[in-house]
Amino acid sequence: MHVPAMAELAFIVALLILASSSGTRAWVCEPSCGGIALNYPFGSTWGCGHANFQSYINCSHGKLNFYTPTGIYKVQSIDYSRNVIVIVDPHMSTCSSMQLSGAFGLPVGAPFTFASYNNIVLIGCSSTSSLFSKQSCDSSAEAQDICSSLYQNCDAIGQIGIIASNNGYGGQGSQSSCCVYSSSLLQTAPYEVDLPLLQCSTYTSIYGMGSIQSPQTSWLYGIALQYDPSFSSPQSIPYGQYPSCYVCQRAEESRSQPLRASPWISLGLLLLLVTVMTSLARDGS
């Protein structure tokens, strides 16, 4: 064999060794982000977790975020036993702080739905809003108590120009009104609460409620979303040799499992390279 041909062969073998060495590095999927454990189907970044969730949940600068077409939201908690995540809209109001809001929604086809126990409360709605003509508000006694408590017990309601009222629910005339959005409307497309379209000033979401008269201290504010449990990892399947990688992803689903070269293959390639270099030295002498 000519020396140039042998040199080309040696170069190719060296590249193969480098490629196989880089492939042996462990795929890094962080086990947590911002103090929140990341178990399957969620992951810290692209290539981790189930592919269907990668565009919605991501870890950025130590914070776990939830992404939808309406904005970026902080993930407050994940309850794996109930398949629920709780997120916080930075433009959402609470009893202690109120501000004008835009919209919040889920895209069609998302592996999330609004949890049935969410109370989405629209505040400062115009009397001409389609909410009332279309009967989109919950008319139960509990819904009326929620609105009355917000209007009576939350001083922050004045921050959006609303005067506290003894009857905030569906006020008449020019009085700002309150509406607990019917939960059934959030179970069908377009899965969105659009405040400007509904002629409302702001909204809040309550996923846990203590005393009805203590909205500032005993209510839990946030948006609870149920995620599709069919994507959770089967308990019957062992984690195998790389548990952290399994928690983050399954290769067949995310298509991101790195190739791991056998150390015997790397050793064989190295021996082949030594043989080639020895032959080159003999030919050159």
C-alpha cells in the first residue's frame, strides 16, 4: 500500500476514535429546576422528557417555565401523584395585588387541560360584556360568595379603579362586575380567557380555597393544569443502567438518546491506528 493511502486511512481511523469517544459522554438531564423535581414526562431542556412536552416546559436560568402562545409563565409546583402542574401568570391579580391582565390560553392539541377545581374569576367586567348575554358565568351560590369576598375583603381591588362593593357579582348599570367563568367553557376550544375581548379589567385563578371570607390569607392563587397521565412512565419498567436518563427521556420517544460506543470498540480502533502508524514508519524507512 502506498504511503499517501496509508496516511488517509490513519486519518479516517483517528476521526472514528474521536467520534466514538465523544459518544460515550452521559446525556445530562437535570433532576430538578428551581427546586422542583423533574420526573418523566418533563425535562429540563430539549431532548429531555417526552417530546410532546418539550415545547411547553423548559428550565431557563434556574427557573422552570411554562410556554404557551399567550406568554411565558412560572411553574409553581408539580404534583406527580395527581398529574397536575400549577403555574403563575405574572399579569394575574390576587387579593393583595391587582393589575390589568391580557389573556391566558392553551393551544389546541396541548397535553394539558384546565383542572376542574380551578376558579377563574374575571374582575371589572363591563355590563355589556358577552359574558352575561351568553350566560358564561357560574351562577352558583359559591361563585357569588367568591366574587362578594373579593370585592369586600380585598383592598387591592382599588388598584384597578374598582370601588369595593357589597355586591360585586353581576353589578347593574356602570358598576364593575365580577364573573366566575364557567369551568365547562374551559374544557372546549379555544381553551382561552381573553380579558380585552370579554371587556374585563383583570382576572385571578384560585386552585385552593380555605375560608371564603379570607381571600388574602387562605386562598391559593395560580392556574392548575392537568397533564395527560398517559405520558407518565410505566411503573413496571425498570430504570435500567442510566436512571437519570430514563427519568428525563425515553430514546424511542424523544429520539435524543446519545450513542454509547463500547470501550472494546474504542480499544480495537486504537490498536488498529497503532498498527497503521507502525506500518507507515516501516514504509518510510
